[in-house]
Amino acid sequence: MQRLKERWGIQSNVQLVMIFVVFAVTGSSAAKLAEPVTNYLGITLENVNAWIYWPIRILLIFPIYQVLLVFFGFIFGQFRFFWNFEKKMLSRMGFGFLFRS
């Protein structure tokens, strides 16, 4: 845990627990919210092959997760950590141009 705290620049165990909680809540929420979105778009297992449905749903989870991560980070008082985390992750995925001035 100490190595993780050093790598992320975290000072306390409480902050580390808050970050873990944000990751857990965000993942669960994004997975849960993807279902109503796919239903709204008319993409259900009843009318679309599972080989098409699941990749679409996973692709929908990605942007939902990104937004919720910053949102829950804000709610739990860790906005700065998660905003920097988002910028770093998206830059590594080739979306760094979104954050340049």
C-alpha cells in the first residue's frame, strides 16, 4: 500500500480508501447505467445478437465510466486526483489533444 500511496502522491490511508471506494462505485454504476442506455437505443439481447450486443454495451460503458469517475471523485472530495488520473489515462489512449490549451 505504501508504494501505491507514493506512486499516486497520496498522504493518508483515508484518502487511499476514498479513492478505492470511488473506483468501486464508478465501475458498478457505469455497468448498471449501460443497460438503460442500450434499451433506449433499442439494443437488447432480444433483438440483437449477443456477439453484437455485448461489444456495444462495453463500448458504452467506457464514456459513462469516464464521466462518473470525475463526478464521484468530486462527491468524495478527490476531484483533483481523478481529474489528473483522467487526463493521464486519456492522453495515453491518444486523446491528449482534448486537454491542450
